Amino acid sequence: MEVSTTLDLYPDTTVSMVLFSGVTNGSEVRKKIMDGTIEAAVINAQMICDPFQVLVAVNKAVHLDKLDKKKTKTVFGEILFNLSPGNNILAAYQKFGVQDAERQDVLVVLLNDLQGQQLQQVSNIIQGTRIPLESLRDIRDEQQIIKLFKISEAERRVGRLEDVVVCRMATKDAG
Amino acid sequence: MADKMEDSPSLAVQQSRERGSGDSSVSSSNMAEIPTVVQIIERQAASGESSAAGGGTGPPGSLHHPGFVLFKQGAEARLYRGTFLGRPTVLKERFSKKYRHPRLDEKLTTKRTQGEARTVARARKAGIPTPCIYFVNYQSNCIYMEDLRCATTSRDYIVAVQSVGAGDSFRALQPIMDKIGKILATMHDGDIIHGDLTTSNIMLKQDASATDPEVVLIDFGLSSVSQLAEDKGVDLYVLEKAFLSTHPNTETLFRVILKSYTKHSRKSKDVIKKLDEVRLRGRKRTMVG
């Protein structure tokens, strides 16, 4: 259920991703993130095409964190910011962070949780069911993603949706 | 040979396609049969050789890029192959030129890296297939991008088709030239100047599930944005020169590209006019003195 990868460019960083379905206490989770109890990126799973997209966002966040050039305050906030097409941090949190909905699916990203302790703590707080990461493809809301990223038909045809989004993410600050 | 002459060219191409893509022995036993794009891709994958690879095993990236292997060194950048977040990746590293003043050098190199990333994004928005960029490191001027699988350069394919020496090579290459013309038209209509159009920078991608090869443009390192017909004309001129010098006796093939370009571009008239002008006078030649 939990998928762990090491970042090729930063081998001292391990990334864990877990998918929770039917989360009912979104507001509580958000409060705990803001007060620092939860140290993780809790992402609105509907806005994610593929785990690769998340890894790309994490890689960039860790890269900027090491250079102390993040746009946001924490590496987890930076992950959310990287996922977003725009430069407005608040908008990124609102669209890609945990929502105010009664029920939602969230993807939790943890860093260097080698003993699994952080995951344990997060699981105790989040009221939802853990499901396989593969289910992410069924949860993704393509229409919403296309609309938010303003992906034209021509651009959509260039490749898979996750590649279109990843390329946008990677070239966002190129001007 | 008499039998071959009686077959219609399209049948010969269809037969070689039906023979199966994995059967590389077919090309050696049937010298007059034109290879398909898929066959060339597989042949290159098996032998690890292509004009794009320049030799499979090169010195590893050592200190700077563990897990990446150098495979090409150009005037501006080094290319490495490796894996990034589970995906086959090409790393393009722009290096500093020691003869430049360090601060200027840093700015220039970063500007070029940024420009390349920006143009790739712009090209994709216009619908031009390019490798997907995964990550840009502006500190080290490294671009990590998709390593195109199941692809070959149009250069390698044209060479392979021509080397077979069959009379119907034109028929086999024409649809591809058509596609190239269309992509270039879309690119120029989006006011994107590639800046280094050669048959090595025009890739042909075709995986197992595809019925036709797809044209993918690479290397936007010298690209720019311009509405001027002159710049677009020069872009085509550069391709024409590269095309005709690399592939002898291909004037008719290049004309297919131009015809397709004219058909698919909304602004082709002025561009072709400029192309003719540039052909007459040559590039960067002022008629003074």
C-alpha cells in the first residue's frame, strides 16, 4: 500500500506515498498540518494524474530546499506549490491541498519515514481507508486538470496527460 | 530483379511491414526491401548504435552525475543517459566556456537553459511533439528530459532506406516528409524558430501500438520566437542545406516537405518567398561592397 522511492538526485531522501479513500475529517487534517502536528504533504488526489507527477514535484521541492530557494515555508508546502500551474501559493494550497469536502481522497507524501512512524501517526489522524496507489488513475479528474492547466486540444494530443502536466510543472519558472 | 519491378511499390512496403517488426534478419536477406521505421528502431536498439547515440558505452558521468552515462559531446552541451524517478532520461548539461568572463558566462548559460525550457513549453502548447522535460536545474544548467523510446532520427531512417537502393524509396519516404512539413508549419505558425533544423533533430517515433511513425522535434537549444517571415525562411533554408548535404539526391524529397509546409501553414506564402530570397543571396550576406 505504501510506496517508497529514493530520489535519484538526492539519494539521502526517501519518499513515501500513501493513498487514502473516503476521508471524512478534511478540516481537522488541515488544522493539524497548519499547526505542525502532521509533517507531510496531503494532496487532493483528484488533481493527480500519476505518482510520477508527485515525484517530480517532490524532487523539485527537495532541490530548492537544499539551495534554500523555496517559494513557500516548508518542503511540503513547496510540493503542493510545484504541483500547481500558477505562481499563487494560496491558490495552490486551495486546489491541491486537502479540501473542505465531506468525503475526499487524499494522497499523503512523507519524507524519510524509514521506520514508518510518521505514516503510523498520520494514519491515526486521517479518517479514511488506505487503498493501493494504483487506484490513483481511477480517482483522477481529467476534466478538472485540463481546465485548471488550460490544456488545449493540440497540447493534449502531444502525449499522455501526466506528461503534459509534468512538462508544465518542470518549465513553470522558465518564463 | 524483374519480379520486384512488377510488384507495386506500396505492396513491397506492406509486405515488409507484415513480415514482422522483430525480424531483423529480413533486411539482410532481402536486399531490395525497404525497411520500415519500426525495423530501423529495433535494429538500432539491438546493436546499440545510432547517430543519436554515437557509441553505446561512453565514460560515465562520474562525480557529477552518478547513474548517468555520457553519450554525446557538443559545442554547448553534454548529453547523458540514465534513469530519473523510474523513467529513462536524457540529461543535457550546458557547460561553462572558460574563455568567457565567469559572471557573463554564468548568465549566458543559464539564459540558454531557460530559453530552451521555455521554447519546449511553447512548442508543446502549439501541439509540437517534443521530449517531455522532467526537471531543470538552473544551478548546474542541467535539463532532465524524456529519453525517447522506440525512436530513430529521420537522418538514420533516410540513410537506411536509401542504402537499400530500391527504386521506390521515394514512395516510402514521402509520407514521412509530409508529416515533417506539417509539423514545421505548425511550429512556424506558432512563431517558433527552431534554429537548428537538421535530419538529426527530427526524430521518428513509433511504438508497437502505433500504425504510423510520429515526428518529434528535439534540441531547441538555439530556438527563438519570431513572427518574421525572414527568420522562418532562414529556418527552412538551414534544413534544406543540412538535408541536401547529408542525403544526396533528395531534392524531390525536400520538395515534399515544402509542399506539405505550404499546405498546412497559414502564413507560408511570405515564408517561401523569403526562402527563395535567402537561397539566392545566401545567409548573412549584405549586398554591400
